Amino acid sequence: MRSPESVAPATRDYMRGLRYVWRVPILLALVVIAMPLGGVVALLPDGQGDGKRESLAQRIVRCWSRWMLRGAFGFRIVSHGTQVHGPVLFVANHVSWMDIQLLHTQRAACFVAKAEIARWPLVGWLAARAGTIFHRRGNASSLGAVMAVMVGRLRGGRAVAVFPEGGIEHELTGITTVRAFHARVFQCALDAQVPIQPVALTYCRGGGVWNGATFRHGEGFLGNFLRLLGEPPLQAEVHFLAPLTTPAENGRRALADAARSAIAECLSQRT
């Protein structure tokens, strides 16, 4: 079994400069395309329709996310399992700021993200256009408002996605370690009476999990963005796991623990 560190490049990457040569123009082209598309997405209705067919706005978000990760960053995106159609609460482990875009390649869900992301260049603007629900951490009134919006989106037929760990750990912590899930976010699925589906996200290289996708010590968003833009191709994996069967009457804490266990087991098999 290979550890995440064992698959990291051990020698100097002489191709990094060349990757910037072709990836930066692709990224700039996607930014130009994103401006009108973002306006279109903001104006189009985003309802889920019959629960199986995605709307035009959702299709635009999904396709653009795939173009960005595949075209600009060179990711090979692989999906496993079957996602729940219609209104659903997706709960996923949190590895990188790219997790939102990665999940968007599969489903244009409404994400719950920290308020700081709204100020990030390009990513924050796109997240807002895609229906992201921004939450101010440590603010009880903000969380209450966010929960009400989540319930409303779920009852309206949308998919909502959350990262119950509450944040991203740096690379030395080990990205195959799933921290405790905050249970309160599971309450919105109980209130809206929709299924909960755990989703395991991982980034791989050389046949094993690669921990370089997350933030290094002292690395900010821009530094991480530029570093990943020059990295060798990665395989980004989305594992849709079985919807939770834990009875709702057991409470949201039991649901949170069951979701975390399912994701942790999936990641342990991948390393």
C-alpha cells in the first residue's frame, strides 16, 4: 500500500514552465468565456424540473467546471458510483478549494462555503453565480440563515452540497484522515425530508493518493492556485457512496457519524 508521500515527485519538475505556457492561455480563454456565461446562469431558472433532467443553467455550470479542471489544470476526472437524482444533500470530505469545481463537474449543486471564498478572484464570482450559499464561520445568526436557505433549496428540488468537516487541513495532516463531521448541517435534510448521500473526493497521481492538492503551510489561495496550475496531470476522483440508511429518528449526530465512516472507509481503500 502506497502512502500519499510516496507518490509525490521526488525530482525537480523541468516541465512546469512549459505547462504554464499552454495552460495560462487556456485559463484566460475560460475566464473570458465565464463572464457572459455567468450572466446567463444568473438569469436562467435553475430548478431541477422533473428531478432527473438538469436545467440549462446547471448544464452550463457543470460543463464549464469540467473545461476548467480538464483544460486549464490537466485533471482527468473519474466518477464512481451512482448519484441520487432530484433533491439530495451531498456531504463530502474537504481536500482543496477545487472540491467545489470537482463536484460541479458531476452535478451543479448549491454549495455551502465560507464567506471568504466570495472574495477570491474568479472562483468566488463563479461560486456566487452557481448559487453558492456563503456562511460566516462562528456566527450563529449566519448559520441559522444558511440552514433556512438550504432547506428552501432542497424543498425546491435542488441538490445541496456541504463539507461537514468545516475546513481544509494542510497537507502534512494527511488528506486520507477524515475529521469529525459537524452534525447540525444534517438537520436541513431531515427538515426537508430528502436523502443524504456521502461523497468521497480524492486526488491521485502515480496510482496512489497525492496530498499536494491541499494548502501547504503558509500558502494562500493564489499561491496554491498557481502551483497547481503548473503541476503534472492529476486524476481527480468522485466516489458517490450509498445513501445513508441510518434511521432519521436516531438523530443528526448518528447521520453525521455514518457519513464520515462511509467516506473514511472509501478513502482507506484508495490509498
